Amino acid sequence: MSRTSGDAASARPVTVTACVNGPLIVRGDIDLVDEQGTPLGGQRRTMALCRCGASATRPFCDGSHKSIGFRTEPPARTPAVTLAEPLSAAEAAALVERTDGSDAPVGARSDRPD
Ligand code: FES
């Protein structure tokens, strides 16, 4: 299969998957180049890019992330705290920062549309 950069007919979506405690997996038709524009890694459709900094084959992952115990942060949407018990309405309201300048508890009558 041949590949032509910029050819709309051959264009496929590129995906980048951030692996937990590991590399970035890039799938799709992309050109990976260095700062001078020199192609790196040939024309692979799938490549693993190091994000731990320990690879001997940077920018590619060589599996060194495992030996150094590289750990990624959880995604931002993952709660930082897991509650053993649900919060009461008052506790939940106390955690919410008001943006309207009101001191009324969140969910109070003034928060509800008429
Ligand atoms: S992410 Fe695998 S060696 Fe760095």
C-alpha cells in the first residue's frame, strides 16, 4: 500500500492514544519529522512515542518505561478523591465555588428557574 501525504483520498483519521503508564500510540497517516524536517521512523501506520524520557530509541518507546516505573497522572476527568460515603447536600454545596457572588447555598430557591 502506498501513501501520499496530503492526498485526500488516502487521508485517514489519526488517533493518539495515551497509554496508562506508557507511551503515546499514534495510528494513522502522519509524517513524523525532526526539527529540520527529516523524516523519522519511515512510514509506519502505528508508532509508540516515548513520553517517559528513558527510551534509548527516542522518540520511539523501547519499553524502558516499565523498568523505570514510569507513572502517568490520571486523566483530569477522573475524580482525585473517592468518597466512601456520599456527601450531604450541605457538604456538597460547601465544595462548590459560587460564581454569581451570592452566599445562598447551591440548589437554593434562587438557583431554580421560575
Ligand atoms: S514511554 Fe516507553 S520507553 Fe518511554
